[in-house]
Amino acid sequence: MVTFHLILLAVVQGLTEFLPVSSSGHLILLPMAIGTVDQGLALDVAVHVGTLGAVLMFFRTEVGQLVLGTGHLLTGRFGSLEARLTLLLALSTVPVVVAGLVLHVTGAMAMMRSVALIGWTMIGFGLLLWWADRTGRLERRMADWSLRDALAMGAWQAVSLIPGTSRSGITITASRMLGYERADGARIAMLMSIPTIMASGALLGVDVVRAADWQFLRQGAVAAAMAFVAAYLALAFMMRLLRSVSFTPYVIYRVILGSVLLWIAYA
């Protein structure tokens, strides 16, 4: 892969991973836009792993709580707040891991990388986010996250495996349906991305090691580093913006881009 494509791939991934606009949809469309071959799922996951470092650093306080909570769970101290947060996060990850394994084994994931599908999901789930943001209450905080909410948001997160849906977008949508305040709902959604990205990276990482594709490993490392920088900046921007702005600007972008994609697909 040429350096320009690699840089563009990393920047696009970094900027869109935590915004509710579907990073996977943009990564699928990127080669079409610049006239190159599809970079494939493996390199997509490499830049996703780069964004993992960004969310770990940005939410380092919460990550420290998760590490402490893991220790509490392993030693039988289930009553601490840290253990509770860790357990809820683990449970919320189960649906997407199961669904991801099924799609990976059956090969269905590769078959869903179509322009028409991305166009429809961009528009449909964008409008769902708008509705949830407009009608959802703004009264619940991160401390109110419950077992029921974790499982519900986890089920919605599994839907994000459909290209164009947006993992952050669908989990934020679920949080707004459940009445969470915008920034806290987004914070929960970002924390939910940590085990999900780890699982997807590990799954395809096994395939790369088996194939002994060392050239990919070098390219993936470069892309991951650049995606880390872009993702951190995008994440900081969104969390600051949510203090005063709703999700409507992202919805407008999704509808416009989705409409263009449908025109391309059916013209």
C-alpha cells in the first residue's frame, strides 16, 4: 500500500471512530474515492487498534478504575464501584463478541461491504439518533448505569457490525433512549469500545500471524500510530462540543452522505 493511502486511511479512521458517523463505512468508501483497491478488513482493524490507545489515554481515570475493578473481581470483592463498572462493561461486550464471531466464521462480514447498504444504514441510523436525542430525557448519569442498561446497550452495539451503522453512534443512540445525559452517555459508549476493539483486533490478529504477513504488520503499526493521534484529537473535540451542542450536526452529515451513496449505488 502506498504511503499516501496509508496516511489517509489512518486519518479517516482516527477522525471518525468516535464520532457517530460510522468509521467502518468511511473505510470501505475510501478506496472508491481515491481509486485504489479495498484495503481489507485486516488493515481496518489495525487502525481501529490505533484508536484504542486514544480512548485509553483520554479516559485514563476510568481505565484505572477498570483495572482496579478487575483486581477486585479476581479477589472476590464484588461490592466495590470499580468492580461493578468492570462487570457491567464486560457484560455489555458479550453480544457484539458473539455476533462478530458468527459473522467472521460464516464470512458474512465481507459480503456486507456494499455502497447501497452503507447508504441506507447511514440515513436510517442517523435519523434514529436524531429521534433519540430529541425525545430522550437528560436526567441519568454514568453512576446510574445498571445491568439492564448494559445489556440493552450491548445488544444495540452488536448491530454496529453492519457497515454504516457506527458503533459509537448506535450505543450513544441507546444511551439517549435510556435517558442518559449526552456527555455521560457518550462516555459510556466510548468505554464500551475498549473491549470491543480489543476483541476484533485479537480475532483478525490471529489470522495475520498465521499468514505470517510481516509487511502488513509494518503497515499496520504505522497506520495505528497515525490513527491514535487523529482519534485523540477527534475524541477531545466531540466531548467538549457535547457540553453545548446536540448530535444534530452529525445526523445532517449522515443523511447527506447516505443520500450521495444511494445515488451512486442506484444511478
